[in-house]
Amino acid sequence: MMKTSVRASRMEPSATLAVVNKAKALKYEGKPVISFGAGEPDFDSPAAAASCAESAIKEGKTHYTQSNGILELREAVASYYSDRFGLDYPADQVIIGPGAKPLIYGSLASLVDPEDEVLVFSPAWVSYVEQIRLLDGRASIVDTVTTGNVPLASKVAEAVTPRTVGMLINTPNNPTGAVYGEETLREIAEIALEHDLWIINDEIYERLVYGNSTHLNIATLVPEVADRTIQINGVSKAFAMTGWRIGYALAPKWLSPKIGAIQGHLTSNACTIAQWASLGALKGAEEDVVRMRDEFARRRAIITDLLKEMPLVSFSEPQGAFYVFLNVAGALGGLFNGKKLEDDATFCEALLETEYVAAVPGTAFLAPGHIRLSYANSEAEIREGMARLKRFLGSIEV
């Protein structure tokens, strides 16, 4: 057998995609699977996006674009950030990419050298650590489980070493649904300034915030960090356009050409038709975004009310995104059908194989003893899935 690179050998596959794939395989076999695994809205993409895509096809806009994206979309993103956050980015500092994920990688590739350390606040999205590893950097994990899923400034400061070059923040957070408040963001910004760190600000869920919570942009709060902050966003979550694969990064003038150059060598440009669809969404789908957010808020209330009635589990109320991060430690070590539930992975396996309910193990998010449930499902699926989960929990002998 031919040898593979050390880099490829040490990489862990995406746990979320693994759950989705297994759930789809069981569904293909005819099993009544309900998946709470994928971070994907169940709504159709907005009509404004489809209309703009259709027009682009009919008008022959099907060729290469600039590697950073069509000017019209970059200008629309810059306008959005100006209107929403009061942040002024010229269009040439906006990079349109084939999803937010490649733009995070392009940002990291522009900033991380071998052995550099990057602060990551756990629980954290599954790809952050793997992307840092791919670049031969090191993820320095700051745990937030014991501090309400929000980073404590003193713990962040303690994690900084002479090798630390930057940090990844994600609010609203995947997988916990936590939303970082003003005090937290100001303290993080001060640490970045004191230690000369850059910030990758992943705010892909920024339109999905509920109740009395408010999403705040760190560069708006502390303008001094704007020139060391890369904003990551896109149309996937709020606009229900996951499959269109369009994300955008807004970067300082000294960095944006580097990110764009890396993207140019990897992907040329993001899909031309998807770029025009995203322009249509940004310009004409605001009512859709509000409607979907309100529906997510309603589903959040349904799933959290149902979970509160269940034994052996606990959770912090999610304030944003569309996930509940469930602590299942009370069930671990128990017996289900005579087999011991050793960890969150075996918990998820048993749940999927017996009740046909798919969830993602918390270990994938650097938080063992938890599972992530997405409520980007219909109300009917949420109610039926939670009934199955409750039945599963009631069958565990502890």
C-alpha cells in the first residue's frame, strides 16, 4: 500500500458528516430515521435567490469570475456589514468563497506557521482543530463548559504562550447555542491587543439569535481590533442556502490579498450561479430571514420544553444558532439492552440503531459526555424524535 502523508493520517473525519451519512444509509434501507445531526435548515432557499440564479443562467453568466467573487456581491456584503455593524470594508477587502469553511482555512493558511498556537474555545465546531492541524499548527483549547459555555477572560489569558498567534471565536456558537455578551467580547479584545493576536470571528449564525439575547460584533465594540480581525459569514444558515456553498470573509487590507491568493490556487472562484443567487438573497430575502428566525425560535421553545421533562440529561438554554448541547453524563455507564453505554459515541450509536434518532457525539466538539441536537427540523420531527429519545433514556439502567 502506498504511504499517505502524516498530515492526512492524523486528520479526523467530520463527525457531523459521519452521522449524517449513517442516518441517510439507514433511511435508504427504509428505516424511520429522524436526524438531528446536520446543521442545515429544512426550509427552501428564498425565491429571490432562485430568481437571481435563473436570470444569471439565462443571461449566460456561467463563466469564471474574479477569484474573490463578483463585484456586485462583494459590494452587497460590504453594504450589509456597514448597515448592520457600522463596519466599513471596501469591496476589495471582501472575499467570496465556496462556503465559510474554506474561507476559515484560507484565513488560517495565511496566518499560521508550523508550531504556532491558536486559541480555540471548546465546545467548538469540529473543523477548527482539524484545519489548524492541517497547517501543522497547534490548537490551544480553552474549556468553557464549566463557565456557562462562554470563555472566562482569566482562563483565556492563562492559555496564551509565546507561541500563541491568534484565536478563533464563534458566536452564536456551534454546538452550544451560546451568545457572547458585551463584557466577554471586550475582555477577549483586550487580550488580543495586549498579546498582539489576530481574531477569526466566525459569526455564520449571527441572524439566528432569540429572546433577549443580542449578537454583537467584536470589531464594532472595540474598533481597535478591526485591523486584526477577519469576519467570517455566509448565506448558508440564515438564508437556508447550505447547498449553494457561498461564504464571505471581510479581512484587513494587509491580509485580504493573501486569503484571496490562496483561494485562487485552490478553487479559482466560487460557483458563479451561486454567487448571483446569494446576491439575490442579500438584496431581496430579508422577510424570509425574519420568518425563518421566528420559526427557529418557536422550535427552540418546543425542543427545550420537551427536553426538560427527560431523565438523566441537562442543558444550558441555547440563545442562538439552532442547536441544543445536551449533557448525557448521567446516562453514561448505564446499561441499555444489556450493553454498557461507555461514552457519548456509544450513546449515539445505540440511539440511532434502536430508536433511529441521529445525534452528534459531544467528543467531536471537544466536550465528552454531551450530544448535539439540531432543531432545524419540522415540529413533527422534533416531537417524534424527542419522544423516541425520552423512551431511550427511560430504558437505561443506571
